Amino acid sequence: EFSALNNINLQVMQGETVGVVGRNGAGKSTLLKVISRVLIPTEGRVRLKGRVSPVLELGGGFHPELTGMENIFLNGTLLGHNREEIETHLDEIIEFAELGDFINSPIRTYSSGMVARLGFSISTTWTPDILIIDEVLSVGDENFRNKSAMRMAQFRENGTATLLVSHNLKSIEALCTRAVWLEHGEIKAEGGVSDIVQAYRQSQNSASKEISPK
């Protein structure tokens, strides 16, 4: 047996953007999936207040053989929106994703950046109470990252609680108001962004020196 998460006790309040850092296999993505109700925890409880809008693994909620347009309706439905609501925001979703004529091409023909833009656009067109993002911003170009950061800042001002997982520590520093460091499925540290990121960087540097050839 393997426990991906242990003794996790975490609160995220309205208007907070909490960054989650940690090495591969630390439990970051599992944590987001549990909060998103994709996975059910074997112990403990997750309490959510409001609608959750998750942007998890690339292509999550998409059907590769359907077009981008068709996947907008599929993904929007999975997020709890009816057809009329989706049609009302259709132009906005397409414009933000910047896919042009590719919106009518199958998702399987998209690059990772195109998939990320479409997924983020759909999930954030409606202001969520809780926004959960797993590494998606790291595959977009600079323009996309800037647009996404502006949208997330607006959400924060409107009271959205955001959890962001990223290996890009600069993104964590730029976007987050608090940080959590996961290691071996447990919270090793949490607190101010600069303090947590600095401690995590030092840990990575120490680990790199230990395994470097002599």
C-alpha cells in the first residue's frame, strides 16, 4: 500500500491564492484531485463552500476526437453549466483561448499550449468560488500567462479562493499570497510565499549537490 497524502490539515480562505510546491511524487496533484472531488479520501473530510472550478491535467474533461467547439460544451457541462449558459459565453471563451480556426479541429491535433488555453478559458469564464489549477499555466506562452495572471487577480479581488500547483517558483511568487510545501505526502511547511519558496529552493539545491558526480 502507498499513501499519497498523510495528516493534511489545510484551510484556504476567500480571496487567498495559495501556491503548492514540492518535488514530483510529493502529493501535489493528488491533493488538488481530492479537493476537486475527483478522488475520495480514504480518511478525513474535505469541506467546500461554493462552486469549484478545476483546471487539472492537460486534456482533463476533454474528448480527443471532438473539436474544440464541441469540447467547450462538453467541459462546460461537466462544470455544471447548461447549454444556454455556455452559448451566452461562447464567443468570450473562444476569444480568450486564441485558437482561431483550430476551434473546429479535433483536440488531438492541438499542442499542449492550445489545450491549456482552452481548458483555462472554459474553467475561468465564470467567476468561481474556488479555482484549482495544476501546472496548466507552465505550458502557455508569455501572453497567455499574463492574461491568466490578470484574470486570477480579478478573481482574488472578487473573493475567489485559488489553489495553484506549479514547479515554476517564479509563478508562485508572482501569483500567490501564501505557499504550502508538500514532501512525501505531508505538509513540510506553510506560510509567506517568499519564506516557503526560499526554503524549498535551498532544499532543492542541497539535494542537487548530494547527487552531483564528484
